[in-house]
Amino acid sequence: MSWNNIIGQQQQIRVLQKALETGRFAHAYLFTGPEGSGKESVAFEIAALLNCRNGAHNNLAGSCGACPDCQKVGEFMHPNVEYIFPVESALLDAGDSAKKENKRFTEAKERYDTLLGKKRENPYFSPAMERSMGILTEQIITLQHKALFMPNEGSKKIFIISQAERLHPSAANKLLKLLEEPPAHVIFILVSSRPEALLPTIRSRCQAVKFSRVTSRELRLWLTANRTEIVEPELSFIVSFSRGNLRLAWELLNNRVENSPETATMALRNQALDYLRAVLTPSAFHKAIISCEQNAKNLSRSDLTLFLAALLLFFQDANHRRINPAFQELNNPDISEAVNRFAKNFPNTDFFQISTITEEAIRSIERNVNPLLVMASFTAEIKSLLLRM
């Protein structure tokens, strides 16, 4: 990957580089910050760097990204790098040959592999199995066993624990014992968006590195330098849509259709606006209900999140233009006339409340709440707020 491919977080990178250069890299780190800020990407860059074979690269440049070790880290197959996230208990019976043929284990393994596939496609995605009860005791016991052995090659083993706040209490206590007497050849990197949920004793044994949400300017500069095929208005659209969340930005990039007059994300935006028009037209409200059901059924959770985020950004634009008709920094500059009409037609709308329920709907989708229930409730609420006299 190299440090140059990390978006933003320059101060955090300098701190880690200096620790590597001076030989003062801690045995355990706690990376904290908002979801989608790139915490795990930095953790994997450290893992790759410490195992990179390319001697021409150093701690300031980062890993080469091309040698077999770097490629194995990127594929989650390096023997020195362990990646832990919340999984189903059915996966932890793999040592029993009879269990391996069990349908429950096989199906869980397929779901696990699918999540890792998504992680390979989107380095800012944090996988977690829906039926998981958190990071389980058996997973930490496995880490304890692996920590006993020296690395096959390279100088360090790196244990990356994603969503560390979801450690089961007994798993957290076992991890604490590892952190209290850490093997010299092991580095622990705990990653969490809710560090307050971790045991204070675990936090106290880790050096904290706090990540911040990536700014629009940082994301725009990175896209301009690394994705030159993306131009306006799509460039501004991706920057505005992601709202500093790199997981979301990466999904937008993966959804692009090359040489298409309308990108997949912008098509989803326009689909969301068609839905909104149906909600606002009394004679067409049945179309809004049908659209609600179809979207809940046919869109993936990530696309449904984008659908709702498109509405949120549109509402923000309308509010800006209602307050200041000359406002220029729109999220959707290509449909400014539609924004102006909406702001004019709904001058007394409570946009703060509308934004709040839209954000709540997005969070519900991300927490795996039933999409149809979320969309049905959202449709009823949004209609009530917009058409309130």
C-alpha cells in the first residue's frame, strides 16, 4: 500500500513513523476514531511494512505492496498477521473433522469468506458476522497459542483486532493477560470506534492513536491525484456523498460505471429523488409505497444507505438555499434548479428534524434492522414532516 496511499491522518502517520524509526514502537496500540476514518488501513500498512521483503523501502516510504509478503498481507493469508473480527461460534468448531462437514459450519464459513472478499475490495470495510455474539473467548485463546511461536519470517507477528469494543467479557480478560505479559515478537493493534466500551485496564495497556474524520479537502486531493478519470460533477458528488467516511467513498468508487453518462451512484440519487416526488404528490403516494417496498427488497444494505444519504444531502442543499439563495457549495450542483424549487415550495419545513430521521434510518440500516420496516417508517415520517401545514 505505502504511506502515500493512506488518505489524510498525516499527523498520526508521522507519530507511527517516528516510533518505527527510533525503535520505540509500542507492543500494543489502540487506534480510535470515527467509522471509515482509515484506522484499519493504517494497521495493515504497519503489518505489511514490518514484513515487507523489499529492502529499498523504509519506514518513511512504507511497504512496497508488490513483494509476496505484502501481497499475502493484502489477501489476509500472511502467517505473521492475524486479523480478528466478530464471527459466529459455528466457525470455531473447525478442529473437529465431523463439524467441518456440518451444514451449519459450512454456511458460516461461506458467510465469513464473503465478508473477507468485501474487505479485499474495500479496505475501509469492517467485517462482522450478523449472527455473531462479538469477539469470542475461543478467538483469543487461539491468539494466545499463536503468540507462543516466533514469526516464520520477518521480525514481528501483528495481531489486528477489529471492533475491539465487541470483545466478549471473558475474551477481554484473556486478552488483558496477553497485554500484561506480551511476547517480545508480537504487536497488538486494537481498532475501535467506541473505545469507552473497552475495559479501562485494556486501554491503559495500549498506546492510543486517535484518528479523525477525513476532511473533504483531503479526500478531494487524494482523488485528484490518484483517480484522474473522476471529474466534475462526479468528483464533488463522491466527496459530498461520503461525508468523510472512507468506507462509503470506496463503495461509491466501486459502483462507478466507466464511460457512462450517469454513474451508478448518481442513478441511485435520481432514483431517491423520484421516490421523494412520489411521497410529495398526494395522487402518487401509492407509487411511493411501491417504491419503498421495492427498494427495501431489491437494494443491498450499502445501496440503501446511499439511497438515504442522497436524500439527506438533497435536504441539506435545500436548507442552505432556503437560508441563502446565493449559497454556492451545494452537494448536488448539477441539479441546483430542483434544489431551488424544493426550497421555494417548502419554506417552512423543519429540515433539522428531517435530517435527524434520515440519519436515524441510515444508522438502522447499518445496524441490520429489517430494511422494509426502516423504509416504511421513514416514508410515513417524511411524508408527515414535509406536508405538515
